[in-house]
Amino acid sequence: MNISNKKALVFGGTSGIGLATCNLLIEKGAEVIALSREPEKAKGKHHNKITLEKCDVREVDQLDNIFSKYAPYDILVSAATGGTRAAGDFLEMDMDGFKSSFDKLWGYANVIRHGTKNLDQNGSMVLVSGAPARKTKPGMVTLSAVGGAVENLVRAAALEMSPKRINLVSPGIIDTPMFPQEGEEREKFIRNFTENHSIKRAGTPEEVATAIIFLIENDFVNGTTVDVDGGWLLS
Ligand SMILES: NC(=O)c1ccc[n+]([C@@H]2O[C@H](COP(=O)([O-])OP(=O)(O)OC[C@H]3O[C@@H](n4cnc5c(N)ncnc54)[C@H](OP(=O)(O)O)[C@@H]3O)[C@@H](O)[C@H]2O)c1
């Protein structure tokens, strides 16, 4: 796909990986709509050509309004985290926390189910899973379960969506606002997670966004996952 002059909707496009993707899409000449629950927080951080819209991917009425407002479109990306995430010891974990972590899956499922119809026949969708889907670490039962479900959802949905394409990127630790820690605490957190990796640092949102762009542009890639994880899977 030649991205120039294509229309792209990016859920979770107001922060981190989604925001970096919006900026690259703009550089490549796309019309870009960035959506999230509180889009105003992206003001000043995003390219001024990007249109900001409010939308919660868990709410299908909001999604339907957006999809009809912008139909037809060529590119759909969702990097929305969905809701709260539970981490820690699964056997001790609060069950409500475990269940709400699946808001990411429900959000992605909603985007696929409600967004595919008005996606161009040659269109492309990209979602984001995460390295724990295939190689977990202690305290990551929830992330593994949600990520695994997202990866299988995409592989299976690709068959029904054809010839429209759908793929995933799977990041390792990426330095985004998803992690609230600051200063030395943040450095320690990143070091702890990455010291056993072959590339001993956090990735940047732009490094993930370039993989998303590859999946959009390459018309022969479908139903697959591109790992951008600094060697997490080798550790
Ligand atoms: N950072 C990492 O290390 C890492 C690693 C593996 C996987 N991932 C995955 O990568 C994706 C992007 O993460 P990130 O690090 O870029 O996070 P981020 O910087 O926190 O950005 C998350 C974005 O999702 C939006 N969002 C959250 N819930 C939403 C909802 N219900 N409806 C619509 N928008 C929603 C947020 O905006 P609002 O708050 O305004 O809604 C924000 O724009 C996520 O799926 C995450 O699980 C990240």
C-alpha cells in the first residue's frame, strides 16, 4: 500500500506507540484521525495535521459513530490499552482485576467486528499484542493470557477478513507513558526487565511504529506477528 493520501484511524493514537504511529503516517502523507478516551491530553504532543477524536473502544455505539463518520477508510490501527491491567501473583490476584485486563481484548474485538465493513477492500488493520503472549516472566499471567488471546484472535479473524489484511506487532518493554514510574525508579524498572535481553534497553515507540508501517505497506503480509522486543523471546 502506498500510504500517501490514505485515510487512517488510530485508536490509542494519543500516546506512546499509537502517537508515534500517527506521526509516521502523517510524514508519509496520510490523513490521520487519532482516537482515545481523553484525546485532549495529546494536544501539543502530536503533529498539528492529526485530527483528534474522543472514543472508548469498549463502547460499540461510540465506535459505530466514528466508523460511519469517517467511512470509507484504508488503515485501522489499534494500540489502545483498553482499561486497567492486573499484574502480580495470579493465585493471589483479585478476580475483578484479572477480568478487567481483558478490556484490551474486548476493545480489539470491537474494532475488528465494527470497523472491518467500511475498511477498503485493499485496506490493512494492525493491532498490538506483547512479548508475554509467547514468553512469560514471573507475575505476567494476565499479560500472557490477554496477549495470547489477542494473537489467536488476529490469526483467526484474518481468514474471515480476507482480502482485507490484519496483522500484529508484539513489543517488548517500550518506553511509553503506560509505565507511570519516573526518574531513577523508572530506570531501575526498565533495567530489571531488560538486563537479560540481548538488547539491554527499552525500545522507543518509534521503533514499534516503523514495524506497524511495514505491516500496513506490505500487501503480502497477513495474519502474522512482528516482534519488536529487543530479544525478549531469546532470553
Ligand atoms: N509499552 C510497552 O512496554 C508495551 C509492551 C507490550 C505491549 N504494549 C501494548 O501496546 C499498546 C500501546 O501501549 P503504549 O505503551 O503506547 O501505552 P500508552 O502510552 O499508555 O497509550 C495507550 C493509548 O490507549 C488509549 N486508550 C486506553 N484505553 C482506551 C480505550 N478504552 N479506548 C480508547 N483508547 C484507549 C490511551 O488514551 P486514553 O487514556 O485517552 O484513552 C492512549 O492513547 C497497548 O495495547 C499495550 O498493551 C505496550
